[in-house]
Amino acid sequence: MTTPKLTETITLTVPAEEGGDTDRKSHSSLTMRRPRARHIKRVVVLLGADFLEKLLAAAEQSPGGNVAAGEALARLTTPECLDGLTEILADLCGVSPAVIDDLDPVDLFKAGQAMFGFFPDLGTAFSN
């Protein structure tokens, strides 16, 4: 059995800023810790119980699958969900939510990839 990865360093394309004029910090990288059960539970609550069900239904349907996937992914656009996901990423990286809010979109995508990168078998579980 291989040892699970416990941290992932994310090199930022654009440094993220935090703080005001006197206490400004610039982050050129973030170190993300492996998500724990408390993080996964918060993600599940934010996305809703039927989020995964809708995504799996989308994968099974080819012509209408885009509608089900769109409905599932639309949940990600609520202010509560976006703020909750920001808080989870900030906790995993040991920074304030303001740092996550200041990430360049490319770096935000990298952070999402890093989070799911801790669970490489998860992608193959849903591809069958």
C-alpha cells in the first residue's frame, strides 16, 4: 500500500495578496493539507444530497446529460456555496479566505485540482 500524499504545494501564477497597507503579505505559493472528513462533510452539505446523483445521471445519459450536469453544477454558483468552498480551501491551505478570494482564476483551478489530487482513485471510480 502506498502512503497517501499529505500535502501539495501549489505554485501560483499570480501572487495572491492579503492584508492592508501596513500588514500586506504576498503569497507566491500555497501548501494545501490533505482534506479530512470534516472538509468532505462540509463540501457535501454545501453541494446538497442529490449533487452526486445528478452528476452520475448526467454521465449515464448522453443527449440529456448536459442538463443534469448543468443543474448539479449550478449549485456551485450560490453565494453560500462559493463562500463555503472558499472557507474550506482557506482552511486546507492555512490562509485567510481573503487569500483564496485574491487568487487568479488559473490558480483557483490549480487549487481545485490539488484538492482532488489527494484522491487519484476517485476519478476512476466514476468513469466506470
